[in-house]
Amino acid sequence: MEPPHDKLSTEGGQSLGNNPFAALSGAGLPAGPPPPVAAPGAKPKPPEPARNRGRVDILRETQGRGGKTVTVAANFVGIGQPEKEQLAREIRTACGCGGTVKEGRIVIQGDQRETVAKVLAAAGFRPVFAGG
């Protein structure tokens, strides 16, 4: 039985024939640079240490907040407001909660000290749990 003329057969068929990449080869191209070779007796370079952007205190506060607990990252040195807002956005995403930047401090809702410390450490800071 013949398929109707308005439908295409899906039972396979002939190959595409021409491969547009068949003509591409390494013939006639210059060789790439040689791989780097270490000097005899040279020690391999150690991996670069993570940059230290300074100490950041992580606090848990409840006073003056109606009994609600918040996590505060304070005492940033050498970063501006836009970078603090970017860090706050990353922390809020990681914690799955709200937060803001007030008076140079990142304030996150709830007791999220461990998660805040992980995000700050990944950003190159040295988080320190301060207070009780």
C-alpha cells in the first residue's frame, strides 16, 4: 500500500551524501604552539591560594525585631554598596529567604549563619561567627 502523497515516509532512506566537513583537514595548516615543557628538576607550581578579602563577622540578632531572629554579616572592608547588594542577592538565593543591605551590613531573615558563611567563604572572605 502506498503512503498518501501529503505525508513523508519515516522508514529511513538514503544518506545525506555530501559531508560539508569532509574537506576540512589539518593539511596545509600551520602547527599549533608546542605544549609547555617544565625545566628539568623544576618543581610544579602549587595551586593559587584563594584570595583573602578580609574578615567578615556573622552575628545572630533578635533585639529590637519583635522576637524575630536575623543573621547579620558585618564589618566588610574594601567593598562598595553594589557588591554588598550582589552578595546579599546570592545569600538570599542560597538561604531561600528575604534580606536586605542596611547601613553597610547584610541582614538575612532567620538563623542562617552556616549558609551565609559558605557563600561568603566562596566569595573569598573569611567568615567569623561573632557574638554568642
